[in-house]
Amino acid sequence: MAIKMNITPKDVKAQKIVRPGWYPAEITDVRQELASDKESQNTRVDVIGLEGDAKDVPIPTWFSEKFTASAIPFVKATGGRVDEEEGIDPDYDFELQKGKRVMVHIVTSRGKTGNDKPRNQIDDWAPSSSVTEAAPVGGFGDFK
């Protein structure tokens, strides 16, 4: 008896390890998920690469409500207002960012211990028109 499995082109792209660097991407989905601790929420943002080595590669990322500062570069990259005195614009809605194009800095991660299987990870975000060479880490500073 033949044992078969349906592996789609999307499945294959999801396993591709992208060469680290800045890539244009589109935000394809934003949703909340229960965190592994079952006590807090994570905001999951799915993006797909648009060019180069990242073209058509889906890359999920998560922002934890326990470490909200990690979302600041994302908010700035999508045009949200962040103020040192007031925080984030109270009208900013993560879900409304779906469909926007941004620049993402992709690195290869092997997890906290360094022993996990390699995977693509977004470690910085920038507005889609702002990165021509290298941008400062953390979504701060002037871009060329």
C-alpha cells in the first residue's frame, strides 16, 4: 500500500531558511492567540516575503502582552504613533494593519538554547519605503 502525503508549494516555502537581511513583506494576517502559559494573550502577525530570497516565504511572529515593548518597531513601521510620554496611540488597531507592506529584517533563529531547528525570525521592522541599505535595529532613528 502506498503511503502518500500532500505537501504543497506553500509548505515547502514555509520551511525555506531565508538569507538574513532586509526584505519587503506584506502583512497577511493579525490575530490574538492564547499564550502557552494559558494566562496571557499573544498577538500573532503573519507576513509573506515579496522579493528576493524571501519571496513567497511565510513568516509568523508573535508579540506578547507580557512584553509589549517588542511591538513598538512594528507599530512605527505600520504608521502608528508612539510617544515617549503617552505611549501608543489609543486608536491604533493591530488588526487593521492586515494588507500593509513593510520592511522586515529576517534572521535565522535556533531558539533560546541554540539547539532548535533553524527558523526564520523577524527581529526588526521598518516602513516599506525606508530601507535602502541598513536600518537601525529596533525601528528607531532616521532611515535613508
